[in-house]
Amino acid sequence: MSAKSPELSLIVISYEMARELPRTLYSLSPRYQQGIAAADYEVIVIDNGSRHPPRVEDFAHLGMNLRIHSFPNPTPSPVRAINHGLTLAAAPLVGVNIDGARMASPGLLDACRRAARTDPAAVVTTLSFQLGPGPQWLNMQHGYDAAWEDRLLDGIDWRNNGYRLFDISPFVENTSRGWFAPLSESNLLFMRRDLWQDLGGYDPAFESPGGGAANADLLVRALDHPGTHQVTVLGEGVFHQIHGGTHTNAASLDVYKNAAREYYRLRGRIRVVDAERSYFGPVSRAAAETYHRQIASSGAAPSEVATAVRVGPDAGERYLRLLKAVLLNETGLETEVALDALRGMKEVPAAFWTDTLYDVPGQLALALEEKRRARAVGLDTMTAKAGPPLGYTMIGRRRLDHLEWCVTTALGDGVAGDLMECGVWRGGACLLMKAVLDLSGGRDRNVWVADSFVGLPPPSQPEDQDLDLSREHYPSLAVSQHRVERAFADFGLLDARVRFVPGFFADTLAGCAVEQLAVLRLDGDLYSSTLQALEALYDRVSPGGFIIIDDYGGLGQCAQAVDAFRSARGITTPITMIDWTGAFWRKS
């Protein structure tokens, strides 16, 4: 313990978090937190019944003022453990992190401390994000797991730049309207200790596993308390790790229904306080980009996203923006939702052609919103109830934007060579590369389009783990060369500088006519396909060129191939995650 009395105490609740808690505590340590000294704060971990509770000595290297207590009477709800922690807090300002799996951004503690100074009765609220491509309960149904998340985190070097967490984390669903909407709860919340005492802490009547709606109830009671004022911290947040949690990672809606029933029984109704509130900044660039990306993909009104769009873009920028929207079919999502609604029907209702197809009815509004979010981050392949998207690519807006940046950077830096994608589906990424190339005015580079055009090969190596994406099982992945050529022609992009390489990678890439590459994009899914492409083409990538791996985060087979190749070649340039699955590095 430090001789100096801490200015703030933070209570963290932990249960069976041997993987997650070390990251959380690192993110709360003075090694990572900015603008606040170790003596200024204490962290109190209350373990709520883990079989192997964490030990203080395991975290001695972090140099933090840390106490760990095992709650003597653990229950499925963390509420009583939280209240026990409140009795141990020594500082005048006390915060609660209800879930020890929630990592912090680097300026969070100092921002909360300074926000609390603005008002003696401040209720300081923070915003929450989830690691991964979207809602974790949905991601888990399609393979998102701890290993996937570990690759995401390893790809952003978050320990040295914690604001990179915003790059791989959308808002949680209850804050999907962004920074300035009212909050239904705050997963890390600070108040003065006497206010905690006045409120009596969390209500122990909330006995549902995980606490049910106790967190939401606490916020409502705090904001209803006479004289209090909500201050929301901008530009910082907490980031939820997957850990099989009761609510965030719940696969069944029964969990939410039971929590809602308990809330109704105890309070009569669910409330969200939308009163006057203040905001405390500043907002980091990474956080701002996350906000813009989230709102732009949510279908908000143009006035809500005005700050996310540069004013007065020239014709080339407008063209590329529109091209991306068309490649993703963002302009035709209503039609896709309407067609999805037909699945399983034995006959098409007469009203479908006059009503549903061109004017999605209210009952499909939720499906439309879900599809819009999935399309923005490239989640269509994970949507079990829908077929493949009607666009020209599945990779989402962020990977398209990043691809544009790679091409323009390579051209601007004078990196020698052509542009190439291996595994093109309907050609969307190649179409964008050709459009950027044409806008640059350069006529001495080609775009190479490599694909079997008959679907993926069957798994051929043990590392593929019998992942069979072949035409027999996934006919929608088999797009003919003729159809891709037609897409190039439809967009006015087909000319002699578009070079097709048809056939399975094992048969074609080693002997193809490509001499130098400035950008190499791989989307082969399998271990075998990925490794074959790297072995055949990596040496042709010029110094300063980009290697982009589409499935590094999403498919362990692909990641294993990349890691094996890099290890065998002694490549130490860090891999950087683009989003939840895409990754890249630049050849040194």
C-alpha cells in the first residue's frame, strides 16, 4: 500500500477470468494509464467464487496499488460482492467495473477523475465497446472465440497504444446510437463515496446470474437522486473480452427475458434517464473514427453523420465512395431483406411484389438494421439465415477503405509492381483496385485477378481441419470468370490491364506471369490455399509493398498458414489488424 491516500478507488469484480483479468489489470496499471500516478488510485479486485482465485503476487510486476479479496459468500449475482468492495474503498471517489473482463482505454482513469471534479455530485459514466466484429452473443454462434479474439488483440499492439482497441471494437448494443445518446447503463461508473452510501450501493434484490438489470437500476437511482448530475466521458471506454459471461456472451434470449422479468417485478417498469447531462473530453482520433464508422453504418440521418464525411470532396472521392456503396450493395439492402423473408415459404404472397419488395414493412425493420450492420463490417458470411450478399464483395466497408489506402499509398510512394488478389469471389476488391489505379492516371500497372472460378478446393492438408468450402457445400462461392469479367465491363473497368489467372492456386500461381507486386491481397480461406499463395508470390512483392490477409482473424486455418510462413521466412514485421478479421503488413 502507498503511504499517500488514493484519490480514487476502483472496484473490479472477477469470476473465472484467468485469461481476461490479467489484460484488464494491465489496462488499469500505471504502466498503461496516462495522466495518473500509481499513488493516485487503488484497484480492489473482489473475486466472486473462482475455483482458482487471482493472487496479488501474480500482478506485482504491474507496480499498481492493488488489493485482491475473495468474497466469502459468493452468489451467481455479483451485487453482494460489489457492495462488499464498496466497504473496502479508501478514496473519496469510487468507481465500479462490474465485469473484470472489461479492459480500459489509456486515459480512462484520469478522465473520470477530472470529470468528477467538475461537479461535487457528478455521476461519471463511461461508454462500453465489445471486442470483435459485432455483438458477441451473435459472433459466438459463428465461431468467434477466445483464440480469434487473441489474434485480434495481438494484431494491434494494444499494450503500447491502447487507443487501437477502438479499431476492433464496436459499441455495445445499448450504446449503438453513439457518444451522445442516453445510456441504459454504464459498465464503469464513478461517484463520490458518500453518494454510494446514500444509495446503499447496488440493490441486493437483484439475484439473477450476472446481476441481471442491477447495473441499469443503479444508474437510474443515481441519476434520480436529488442534486446529482450525469457527466459522460468522451473518447475513452471499456472493452469487453469474450469469456462466456452471463449476459454479454449469452447465446439464449432467456437470460435477457429472465433479467427483464426480475426488473419488472422489482421496479414495475424499465427506465432510461434522458435528462440534462454534460460531456467531458477530449476525443482521441481512434475513438472519433469508431464513432463515425458506427453511425455511418447504422443508417442514421445525414445530419447525424455530417461530421464523418469530408466537406467538398472532389469527383474522384465521390466516385470511389459511391463505388464502395455499390460494391457492398448498401443501396439495395431493402431488397435483400425482402428476399430473405421469402426463405422457407412454399409460395410467394401476392402482396410481396407490390408492398414488401420495394418498401420493407415495419416487421422487417429489425432485420434491415441487422443486415446494414453486418454488411458494414463484412459479416454476411456469418449470417446463417440469409444467403450470400447481392453485392460484389463480402469484406465490409473498413477493409475496402483500407484497401484503397494501401493502393494509394503504394502508388504515392512509388512502390514498383502490379496489384493482385487471390480469391476474388465476384471481384469487388479487384474492381476497387482497378478504379483507384485508373484515377491515378498510371497506365503501366496491371490488376491480376486470380481464382479457380469454380469454388474453393477441398481441404488437402491436415491443418485445414476438414474445413470444406468447396462448390459441393458452398455453391455460392463459385463465381465464373465470365461473371467477373462482366462486372468489370459493367463498371467500365475492363481493359487489357485486367489480367485473369484461372485455376486452383496450386496449379497456377507459381508459373503465372506476374513479375512484381505493390499490393498482394489473399482471400483463400484455407491453410493450403493461403500457404500456396504466399509461397508462390511473396518474393514478387516489392520492398514497401503490402500483403493483406482477409481471413487472418476469422479463420484459424488461414492464420496458422500465415504464421507458419512468416516463421519459416524469419519475417518479424508486425501484423496489424484492419478490423475483426482482416490483417496486413508492409514488406520491409
